Amino acid sequence: MPHADFIHIPVPQGKSPISRAVGVPPGATTYYLSGQMPTVVDPAAPADSRQAYGDTRTQTRSTLERLDGILRGLDMSMRNVVHIRACLVADPDKGNRMDFEGFNAGYADFFAGQPDGHPARMVYQVAGLVNPGWLLEIEAMVAR
């Protein structure tokens, strides 16, 4: 089922590439992708450090790239994503609050060029993740 069959309801005056809602027509198959984590950007840094994975923007981009690779392996693309759920931890460099701006910037880097519809999305802060170097984990719901 082509992406064009999805119904995207944009956020009024939205500045971020997010849909208020996404409708998936009857007959589509929905897939729930497990949470994905960022990839290492500095192999010389300790494996459990933020330096190994980068800042929030870098981690967001690498995690979305990981999701994109999974989808390509399933013969789909990020255009099939109908919903994103992102869990962010507090960034010690941001006053122990999640770096929502950094996340939005990495997300926009990835999705802003997608002109015909964006995923619905939820972002929230969690107490921690498995690896202390990770600032986020992202899961996706996709349809075809």
C-alpha cells in the first residue's frame, strides 16, 4: 500500500514535521518496531559514555538512520512511519532536563525533507536507559 494512501492531519501552524494524526486505510499491515538506540560515533570513547554516542541531535539522527535501515530491510522506508515514540533522559549539560530542542533539530534534519506527510509523535522524559551514554531510544509504528 503506497504512502499516498495514508491520511495526514497536519498540526495547525506547526513548525516541526509532525502530523496531529495519521490515518491508515483498511487493508494495511501495521508493524511495531522495537525501540532503537543510537550508534557509536566515537569508537575511541568509553562504550557507556555520552562521548561515544554524541549529543542529543547526533543521537537522534543516528537512531533514525538505524530505523531507516531496518525499514529498508523490510522493503519499506521512513515514509511508511505513521507514529514515533521517543524516550529521552535528562542531559546533564542541559540542567538535568531532556534536550527537547536537540531532539527536534535531529528529527527535523531527518523528516523535514519529506514533503507529503509526517508521522504523529510523542516525546517524553524517562529516568534512565540501559546504557548511560544513551540520551534517547526511539520506537516506530509503520504501515504498508
